[in-house]
Amino acid sequence: MSTPSNGTENPLRFVLTAVIFVGGLFLVDRGVATLLDFAFSFTTTGEGSGQANSALANRDRDVVFFGSSRARQQFDPQVVHDEIGLSAYNAGANGQGLYYARLLERLMLGRGSSARYFVLQVDEQEVFGVTPARVGFLRPFAREEPLVGRVWAEADPYGLVKLRASGTYRYNSVFLSMMWNLLRHREADEDGFVPRDAPARENVQVAAEPSPRGTGSAHLPSHESRELIQEFVLDARRSGIRTLLVSAPTFVEATTGDGVPPESLPEREAWATLAEWARDLDIPYLSINQVTYPVFARQDLYLDSVHLNVEGAEILSRIVARELAAMEAGERAAPAQPQETP
Amino acid sequence: MLFNTIDFWVFFGGVATLVLALPRRYRWLLLLVASYYFYMRWNASYALLLLLSTIVDYSCGRALTATSSVRSRRLILLVSLAVNLGVLFTFKYWTFFHESMAWFFGRIGASYEVPALSVLLPVGISFYTFQTLAYTIDVCRGVQQPERHLGYFALYVSFFPQLVAGPIERAGRLLPQIRSPRAAEVDRIQTGLQLALWGLFKKVVIADRLSIYVDGVYGNVTAHTGLTLLVATYFFAFQIYCDFSGYSDIAIGTARVLGFDLMKNFERPYFACDIRDFWRRWHISLSTWLRDYLYIPLGGNRGRPASVYRNLMVTMLLGGLWHGAAWTFVAWGGLHGLWLAVSRATLASRTELWRRFGVPNVVRDGVRMVICFHLVCLAWVFFRASSFADAFYVIRAIVSKPGGIYVDVLTFGHVAVGLAVLLTVEALQSMGGGTIRPLIQGLPAPVRWAGWYALVLAIVLLGVESGTQFIYFQF
């Protein structure tokens, strides 16, 4: 049998050194992770870091919005407050899909949110398929909420192993963003709303993002998406929070006339599916599009095909506020399909 | 199984443990089984191509010893070349050839009815084909004894650390190590793991971060300004370097743990002062292969200057084509051929010019380094762009409409940290005659350990963990 040999070093000493090295690494990792936990708790800005802390800090507002950039840039809490007097916070985030929203909700509920309404904006493509994209941004909370780790394990088969083996791993790809935002001392947005009046400087990764037209070839509704929405709604309900499901407008150029998008459009399938899911879950669904609100056939309200400008966002926020008012008044027990334009 | 995945490290840990535990005489068998398993994890059926290449070149090697007839030897060599290059052509170049023919016949208005072939490019085919060809050519030339043991030869072709992206090893270097395995050495295990760790840092912290920006910009060149395209091109230069040299470091490091010395593949190429120097530092195993088996047989430096330039150009054009089945790769090789020819033609006058101006050496070398880097970057544009139209657009935009720059703060931050570490290490290597090992060993143990801990934590905190494929796997 071959034996590790070296003229100058004893192999047993090498093994011992290796064990000490690994042990030391474990301790260093845990020590650094503790420092990072401390630093992270003071970070309140940054998409990849403290933004979630801000959302969690505002978990007790009457209304909390969830969703992607189509929520973050389009739901104005101030409008909701002005319209119906409820305090609101926009916890949307760029790329916040159903997984991300679900985890953020769990964290809020875990910390005892006293919100009254959760407004969940669902992008059409997520009806046909979801990925745990950007869930990595919530890894710092993996110890607080075990579901974060379990979801992360769906994105990475070794996710749980890594989370257990390393404390610092929770800050992978978040670390620099966290330090940057911590050192900048920028105040967190008061209500999370980030209006845009010019097209965003698109992240260069945008080409890799799923098309808003859905990824499934046959546009089959995703069982996973339905389950995520169901868990979101039922968990909120258990905490006494009502959910409003919303799909924000998409500008469809190719219409059959009068600004009405064709029946075959994947978005229309998505809206119909969401309406069905909402019915099953007994929650209101606000499908806001060119069919239900012809005002959104106006191209000048859009920055691009899926993002509204400030004027469009205000109109959208008013529609949502009125729906919340209807819920508040007990007028909405079933999915809504309003036709009027505010 | 990629080097930057946990799967690989679990596999490697198991193999390394068994290698250290098993008697040395069985080591080749274990490594052969492990190598085929490694390859078959990607695509089991394509292991047959590896086997075919192995059997053909083993047989050709054996047959070459059985005859002294020049004609027979040439015929045997021809069989090896035909089979190896035939497989390479079929699996790597057929579609390219087919499309080029269809385009050509379309241009002249003729019909072209040859059917297309839809096959997956076998990972590492260019690498192991060149490795086996080198063996047969060396045996034919009489500079390499043919291997009698099929198992040893099969391991030479398939040795997993360098199977899919090199270094392209010569039989004279690797086969003796397979025949007479080294005893496991503590120092080799330690330095091998350290090198692999450094390679992993280069791959996941630098190359994969850079790729986020580069892929975004080069994926839609017309949407970006000249300045952004310039930055993306610089980034690509470092991305491909860190990706490939990172791979090579992991290959060399893991092989070292298993008791094998692989050849160095990179020698701080962006510190090169001219393009000839660059090719002595970049992908050394390929450049020396091209030199020994293509450039010198073509005539090399012998003959009239025009012949030498032709030899350079042919070698680099084929070197470009080796990288990928696309005209943009050929253009990349052609540009390097041109740079090499011009560099050779102007060497005397440039030397005289520097001498006349009396420029201090350090300034002269700095200027030459910057010029060389930009010539390499210009060629990288063709290497990275998905079409000639994109490549020319990039160059035009850089020259004529610089505009603003797209700054992705997060990526830039990661890249700044990664490149600062890389350039510091490489500058120290340059000052230390190519290695920083004595410098590291001279440090107190706590400082050394802190350095290694920092490297591990940097990988954990800053690395892209999606298991991104290595660029050279596609070649």
C-alpha cells in the first residue's frame, strides 16, 4: 500500500494540520458570518441586500404590496393612503417572482405582521412557470425562516448542504452590495415605491430573463405557481390578512381592433387562469389590462411593454385603492372584473 | 461534471482518497475507470469516440513499431490522421462546412442538396484528438516509444483532470508518469490543492462575474455605446483568461494531488511585451503543439521571409479554426497571424527606434505591454462576437461613438476586487521569477493561513455559484 511520504514532513502531521486548518476555517466562517449578520441588520437599502429589511420593518402597514418591478414601480402607497386612508408599503422588488414573494410573506408573518391586506401582483409568465430566481437575495434569512433554505435547495441541489456547512454562504453575491449600501448611508425609501418616468437603464442581464410572453410552449398553467399562490393566500388568511391578486397592465400592440388584444394572446390565458385560481381560493382578482380598463390601451402611459410611467402608475394605484376600498366595505368577496376607468 | 461544482469535488475527493490508499500498481486502473466515468457523466455514448481514438492510435503506435518501411509508416500515420481528423470534422466542423457550402452555392446561384447533420459537439474532442495525434506523429518520427500497455495508453488519452480542456499533454511527458506512479507526497497534495483553489477563485470570482457584463453587452451589441463595448471587450479579455487559466490551474492542481505533473498552460499572458511573447505565454500547450506539428513541418522559420509569413498565417488560421467552427474564429486566428508576421517584420526597426529615443526599459516595456494587450483585445472582438456584423459594429462604435458607459455597480465592484487580487498576485509572480511560492513560504504561518482563509471566503462570498460552463469546453 502506498504511503504518503515526504522527506521533510510527517504525513500524520499533515493530516493533523489539515484537520486544524478545516476546523479553523469553520470557526473563521462562523465568526465572519456573525459580523455579517450584524452588518446586515443595519442595511436597509439595495436590491440585493437591505431592501428586504426595509420591507420587513414595514410589515405592519395596513397594505403591503408584493411583486416584481411591475409592482415596485407601479403601486404608489401614497395614492392608496390618499384615496382610502390606509397606510401602505410597497415590498415589490425587481425580479421578485412568486417564490420570492412567498418567502418575504413568510418572513413578515413570522415576525408577526399586523397588515390587513396583502396585494400580490403576478406577472403573466409566472402563471406558466416559476423559478426561484433572485431567491438568493433572501438567503441571509435562511436561519430565521427554514423555507428559505428549502426553496433555495430547488435552485441548487446542494443549497441546503452549503447553507448548513457555511455561515458566510448566506451572503454569497450579497456581500458587496450590502457593504456598499451600508457605507453609503442612504435612507431607505419611505414607502418602497420607485416611480419611473424614463425607461430604466436596463440591467445588462435582462436578455437572460424570461419573456413576459411566457416560457411554456403550450401555455399550460403551472401547478407550482398555483401552489405558491395558494400557500401565500392561506398563510395570510391564517394570520387574518386578506389577499388581493392583481395582474398589472401589459401593452399589447397587435390588437383585433379597438385596442382589444387577440384571444390567442398568452396574456389572456394567464388572466383567465388567475381568475380561476382566485375563484377557487375565494379571493378578489383585479385583472387590469386593455380589455378591462381601455385606458391602458394608451401607449403613452408605458415606458416599455410592461412598465408604466408615473401617470400610468397613478391610474393603476387608484384602481387598486378602489378595489381595496371595496374589500374594506365588504363589497368584494369574489373575483372582480371591473370595466370602468377611474 | 464541471470543476466549479460540488459534484466534481466530491468525485475528486473520492478518487484522490482511493489513489492514495490503493497500491500504486492499480492506480492506472482506478484513474482510467474514474476518467471514463467523468466523461460519461456528460454523455455516455460519446465515450465511444474517446475509445475509438484510443484504440486507433494505440494500434497505429504498435503497428509503427512493426514496420520500418517508410511507405507503410506513412500509411499508418495517414490512417490515424484520417480517423481522428475525420471524427473531429464530422462532429465539430460538418455543420460549419455545410452552412458555408450552402452559403457559397447560394451566392453563385447553384443548388446545394447535401443533408445537414445534427450532432452534439463532444466535449473535449479537439483536445484529446490533438493529444492522440501528437502521440502517433511522435512515434512515427521515432521520438516516442510506442506504448505497449493499452490501459496506460487509454489513461494517457482520457486522464480526467485534463481531458476536456487540456493542457494538451505530450506522451513523452505523461506516459512515464502513468507507468511509474509517484508515491503520494504531502507537499504535492498541499501545493496541488492550493493551485486548484487559486484556479477556482479565478473562475468563479473573476471570470463568471465578468461574464455577466460581457454576455449582456455582447448579446445585444447595437444597444450599447462604444465605451460600454470597449469595457466589455477588456472584461472579456480577462474573463477568458481567468476562465481558461482557472481551469488549467484546477487541472494541474488536481493532477498534482494524484501524483502527476501537467505542463504549464499560462504564464501571465497580459504581461507580454509583444505578440510573439504573448503566444509563449497563452495556451502554451496548444501553441507549442501548433509549433511542433504544424508550423515547423510547414517550414517554420526556414526559407524566404514570405514563406515564413505564410507559415505563420496558415498556422494561426488553423489555430483559430481549432477553437471553433465559425469564420469569426478563423478571423481571430488570422489577426494573430497578421500581428505575428508584422511583429517579425518590424522587429529590427522597432528595436532601433526604442534605442534611438533612449527610452528607459521600464517605460518601453510598459508601452509595449499596453500595445500588445490592445492588439490581443482587438482580436478578442472577433472571438467573442457572434457574427462579423457584430464584430465590425463593436469596432466601429468604439472608434466613432464612444458615448456614456453602462455601469453595473455590483458587477464592477466584484470585478474590481477580483482583478486587484489577480493583478497583485501576477505582479508578485513576475517579480519572483514566475512564482510566489518562496514569498508565501517565507510568511509566518498565521499570515499564510489567513491568506488561504481569505481566498476561501472570497470564493464563498463573491463567487458565482451557478456552475457556469468553462468557455473552452465548447472547443
